[in-house]
Amino acid sequence: MRAVIQRVSTASVTVEEAVTGQIQQGLLILLGIEDADTQEDIQWLSSKIVNLRIFNDDNGVMNLSVKDIHGDILLVSQFTLHASTRKGNRPSYIRASKPDVAIPLYEKMIAQLEHDLGTAIQRGIFGADMKVSLLNDGPVTIIIDSHNRE
């Protein structure tokens, strides 16, 4: 799994002019899923996201997690995170999972994030043409890949 995590003041996702998910202070997470992903990847990545200390404490130091600040999470599926640009100028998405594999993993990730955060999260609609709006706070943007645990 590959996640682009953005610390936001506000974020929303719209499908066909209807808002399907909206948050205030918290994390917007763009999530790419591949066939090699497992329940272990879900658990590791969810724990990493929820406990990632990227919010400022009273001294202005990034020392608090989204859980610590009682922030929100907006999760949006994005198969293009697994784009390969090795050959030519048209990206290949061969590593991105097809919906029959990706949807169950996406739903498990939602459940794991809700469990680890202790509250419901907001989300987009898998496979839909989504319009994502955000106010990146900082900006703070972090990329995490569960198969490259740096």
C-alpha cells in the first residue's frame, strides 16, 4: 500500500456535485492498493498513520498525532499512486489492483483506521471521478509505502 498523507486544515471530496466526505483539522490520505498488499500492510500502515507525530504541540514542535489532537481523517482511493513511468510518457498502472481485489482491502483499511483512531473516518467513493479539495497545513505531505518501510 502506498499512502500520500497531507496535514490539512480542511478537506473534502465531491462526486457528481455531492460532498461524500469532509473534514476539518486532520489528515487527507490518498491510498493506492496493489495485489501484494495484505492484512499486515493494512495494520502497519494504519498504525503508522494514526500515530504519525506531524501536528504541532504548544511549543510549535511537530510532536502530536492525529489521534492526540482528536483530528479527522479523509481517505480517498487513488490507483494512480502505483503509476510506472519507466517507458514512454503514458503511465502504466499494471501494479494497481483491480476493483475485485482493491475494494475489499480499501474497506478493511477503513475499518482498521476507524479502530485505531477510535472514531469514524470520512471517505471518497471507490472508483468514482472525485474532486478533492484541501487546504494543506504547513504544507506537510508525507509518502509512506508499506513495502518500503523506511
